[in-house]
Amino acid sequence: MSVSATNLDLGVLDRLMNWANRIPMSLVQLVLRVTVALPFWKSGLTKWDGFFSVSPSASYLFSSEFKLHLFGAEFAYPLPDLMAFLSGIGETALPIMLVLGFGTRFAAFGLLIMTGIIQLTIPDAWANFHLPWAAMLLPILVYGPGRLSIDGLMARRAD
């Protein structure tokens, strides 16, 4: 490779990095919040059959199909109808809070706990689903929602 080709490649890389550095962190945080909220929201919508009425399919899944995989054994969910109801609440309310940036760290922590429970229920989906969800939720939990959020607005008003 010639010296000029190397300099050209570094110049393109430098321009790309300069462009990326101009993206506001608050925009990155918003995209992260929306991206991780979507799969939970979509799953939560399948759990309802009317206002606070758990769908028959959700009840069936928690009572017959879903098992907790612990210590090499499978265990039935305790109180499956209650678990389906709580799962539906969590999968609809927490993503809304996350997208709005309201109680963001609480919502991220709740979805991280749910991710752990989902991992215990469907252990084969770790690499494709649960690990990326956890990887997106951890920075939200640690760094917060950013300026483009209700939490950020409330923090600015408090100052």
C-alpha cells in the first residue's frame, strides 16, 4: 500500500470520527431508549385482551409452556395468571417510561430484571436477544436518559 493511500484512509477515518463526535449524546441516549423499549412493548401488547384483562394466550403460556430453568431443572411459574398480568404491566408501562425518559433508571432496572427472568425462561436466546437488551439497558441505568427526557427536563428546572 502506498503512503498516499494510507493517508487517504486515515483522512476518511478522521472525518468519520469528527462527524460521529458531533452527534449529541442526548440523541444517542434517546435512540438507545427507544430501541430497547420496542421489543418489550411489542411483547407486552400480546399479553392483553382488553383493559387489564390478560389474554388467554398469555395465561396459557405462563401456565403451560413457560418454565423457569434453574440449576439444571425446569420449574413451573408460581401463580401463572399473576405472572402473566405482572409481565404485561411491566412490558407495557416500563417501555413507555423509558421512551418518555420518566423514571428512566427505575424503568431500565425493571426491564433489566425482566430480561434476567426471560433468560431463565428461554435460556437459548441469550446471545441474540437477552445480551443485547442487557447491554442497552446498563448504560441507561448508569448514565440516565440524557437531556431529551422528562427526567432531564425536571433536573434542568430544579437547577
